[in-house]
Amino acid sequence: MGALGLRWWRTHGIGPVQRGWAGASARGCLACHGPSGLRTEDADGPPIGTVPSFEHDDVVAYSRHAGEIREWILDGKPRRIREEQADEEPALLQMPAWRGLLSQRELEDLVAWIAAASDFEEPPEPAASGR
């Protein structure tokens, strides 16, 4: 089975959150954001400066809505923050831009996984939210 066939086999029949985790894992996102996207700080502080985890407090501090999560992935930073920091010296460590490298489904899967991991937004279905 070729690499494409193996990828299809591993992701066939699973939901967007699981596919998002698989995509983040395969693309190296967890190397900076930490295992499962939940970076932990040791006694000496964070391992790579200010790279956020996908825990709730970090995600809501960096993104106002799911559209900004998409912008982080596609452009390395949302337009709002790029405009606010236009006169500042760029940081040495920057989020890579994935625009043109991800399909729409891969993007939406990553957003679904980050939103689920961070409890970013309440689920849209009343049954899922427990109400």
C-alpha cells in the first residue's frame, strides 16, 4: 500500500477532530505546541519561548473567533495582529503559514481539533452541549 493509500486507510471513517489531530501530528505542529497540543512548562519555563498550547486560555488569548484560528494556520498570524504589530520588529520564532499547502478539508479538520482541544466554542448542537 502506498503512502497515499495508507493515509486514506488511517483517516477513513473518523471525524474532523480526529483527522485534525492526525494532520497536526503529521505536519510537525506538536513539535512546537507540545504533545497533543497541550504544551507543559517544566521548572525552567516553557521549552520554546511563547509558543501557545491549544489549551483554552492560550487559544482565547490569541484568537477572538474560529476565523482567526484559520488565519493563524493559513497566514501565520491573523490580519488584526499583523496590523497591530506592523511597526514592530518581527519575532525570531514565528508560526509558519500553511496557505496553499493545505486542502480546505485539512484546514477545517485542524480548526475542529484546536477548537475541541481548547474548548474554544460551545458545541452547536444542544444535545452535545448537555442542554
